[in-house]
Amino acid sequence: MAALTLTDLFAVPALDRSLAPALQQALDGKAKPPGALGRIEELALTLGLIQRRLKPIMERPVLLVFAGDHGLTRSGVAAFPSGVTVAMVDALLTGKASANAFARVVGAEVRVIDAGVAADLSDRVGLIQAKVASGTQDASLEPAMTPAQAEAALLAGARVAQGAIADGADLIALGEMGIGNSASAALLMHRLASEPLDACVGQGAGHSAEGMARKRAVLAQAAARSDVTAPFEVLTQFGGYEIAMMAGALLAAARAGVPVLVDGFIGTAAVLLAVRLAPAARDYCLFAHASAEAGHRLMLDAMNARPLLELDMRLGEGTGALLAVPLVKAACALLSEVAELTDVLEAAW
């Protein structure tokens, strides 16, 4: 197979909607009043369109957790040191993180990827090695990454998703781990959603009032350093390797006709990047939840996205995406397992 290029990756096909009338007829013909299951019916129709079948299947959801560090942490945008990224990667690998617990509950596999952790993790069993560099540069002082590094990260994320799909994944959930990544996501949102920077900056992993003031000042310095707005350039100036890889994973999944469950603030920033790079990718996304992180709703609005859940969460790791997996499975079951209304009425008479 020829190596994937960015041109290939950005060539996401428009969603074929020709099956929509048949799917709607199937939903209306189930043993229930038309529309009685509300957004679950909308979700079922979307899944049928993405999978191009009247009875969509959801048997092997896979959560991809991309981990990376950010040079911005050296300027004080995070409440915790970057070493916490390594500790949480180890927790994920040993099945002891929140994402692992939720994945076990909903029957999802977890795969952890080193996108750009600032430590040597080559000895970690089970870790997918895709490191582009040991963390980004400090975006308040210089570009976070080179164009070559940005391209490498996007393509690496695509390959990870392709690997999961080749192994049978029929739903990709996106997760991340990286101290400082809410700062990077805020800068991406600022440029790609055209929102004022102050509206994009939130607590992240937790800040005091003093810490928030420092975070805002550093991000203002970063934003003032470059006025780029084109998506790939925005990635190179302000992005993170884990964010780039999530974007690449989404694009690869969309090209393969596999739905993607989007998590919270950082994951949505990655999806916003992907959608700005390839607008057709938007229709392959299922937005799991509305994060409590400041700015998330504005970013969802920028993509006309309506999340499935609202639980006041802002952890990351893909935890919110995992909690939406049962809703996705239920939507598939509606089309594949529920009796036809005509059959029920015939039995009644």
C-alpha cells in the first residue's frame, strides 16, 4: 500500500445521504410512535449514513488516547508539571485511569499512543510508539512545531486509526493526555473559531486566580507573536502533537466510513482543526458531551454540533466519549433489533 500523504488525508469524501429516506422509513416503521425516541433516532440515522447500511453495527469501540507535552508549560500555563503526563500514561497502560474504568463498563478497548511525551517511554509495554518529538516548543516564544513535524503528527495519527480499524474497530473514540494541552487548544480555538482569546481560556487541570492570570498573559503573548489563521499554519504555531494526531485519526476514520466519538475541550479543538482542513469530516463526528471547560460550547457552536450528554465533566482522557458509547450502541440496536410496528399490530389483532 502506498504511503499516505496529506493530500490523501484531507480528501475526505462527502457523506452519502442517499440512504436517508430508507433509514427514516425504517425508523418510523419501528414499534413506537414516530420520533418517540428523539435524538436516539437522529443518532441511528447518522450511524446508518456513515456505515452505509440500514442496520448499523457497533461491536468494537476503540478509544485512542494520544499523549504529548507542551513547551508552554515552561511559561507557567499549567497547574501541574509535565511529569504528570508520564504518570498518567503509566496509569492508562496499567488500566488504572478513569478512562480504563469507564472503558471496562462500556466494553471498549483502550489504546495509548506516545505522540510527543517529554520523556523516554520506549520501554513501556503496550504503548504505541509514535513520538514526533519530546514535547513541542514554547509557543509563547516560537512556533510549537515545524511544518514537517506537524505533517508527521497528522499522518501518524491517521496510521494509528487505520491500524485500529484494520483490527476491527467500528467506532473510534478520541482521548488525550498532556499537561498544558488546554492552553494549546485555547489558542487553536481562538484562531480557528474566531473567538476572543479570553473566551477560549479555561481552568484546564485546575488553577488558582493567580495561575489563571498567568495563563491568560502567556497565551496573549503567544497569540500576539503570530497572526496566522490558515489551519495548518495555526497547528504549527500553537498546536500539540497529541492534538495533531487526534485530527489525523479523525480524518483517517472519516475516509474509512467509521464514526468518531469526540470528547471534550481538547478533543473538540483537534476536531475543529480537522474540519477546517477537510470540511467533509464534520459529518462523521458524534459529539459526546458538553465539557465544563470554558469555551467548549462556543467551539461546538462553531461546528453546529449538539452534544449527546451534559455532565459537567472536564477530565479528558476520552472519558466523556466513553460514556456516550452506550447511546451509540442503543441507536444501532433500534434499527437492528426492534420489531416492526406492522408486526406488532398484526399480532395484536
